[in-house]
Amino acid sequence: MDWSHYRFRSVWDLPGEPADVYAVLERAEDYPRWWPQVREARPLEGGGGTARFRSFLPYDLVVKAVERHHDPAAGILEIALWGDLEGWVRWTVWAHAGGTRVLFEQEVEVTRPLMRRLALVGRPLFRANHALMMRSGRRGLTALLKGA
């Protein structure tokens, strides 16, 4: 097993229409407004962008991102990542129970040298760090959609 390889999956039930949720998710440069652990997201000239994340562990992760699949009608938005993490992230959005359900999937390899060295012993902390980030993201997006 490669201890630096991660697969994550989160399901968020959100208020609002799927098209409105998708519209928020496709504007990555606005993520820092509603997702506290996304410290910075900037578009790059020529497409794509950069993002910096930090949750409760004392380190930042920096990635470059470019869209791999963008299909608002199907509710799919997929992004390729490289930098401190290499792999992909996919959002899938659909109507559910009077609101919207969002599936977040991510498959990445950690490339940051310190995290690779700590991969075996740090894995439970890294996974907990990610889970905290996802809970906070869901709360922030819910508040934004409710107009709070």
C-alpha cells in the first residue's frame, strides 16, 4: 500500500437548487469566502488557477488546478491537481429531497516531502484534518446558500 495515496468521498445535503449550487462550486476563486480552510484561490492567466489550503494541522498545501470536465447539465465538475497534491477532485450535483445533494470525490498522491516522510504515522491525522475541512466546507456552503 502506498501510504501517500488518498481517496476521499463526502456527501453534502444542501439547500437550494442544483444549478445554484453548481454555480457556486464552479467559481473556485470565491471558495475562500465560504470555506475557511481554503485560504487562497487565484485564477491563472491562460486558465486554471492556484489554491492554498490549511485546516487544523500547521501546514499549508498549495496546488495548481485545471478543469478536466465541466458539464453543468449533468452536474459534474472535475479538476486536475498538481503541486503538493497530484490527482483529481470531482463534484457531482443533483436534486435530492427538496434541495441538492453533492458528492465530493478526490483521489490524490501527496507529493510534499515532509508529508511523505510522515505518511505512515501521520495518516490518521491527515485523514482527520481532511474530514474537518469537509465538514467546515459543508457548513460554509450551507450558510452561503441560505443567504446568511
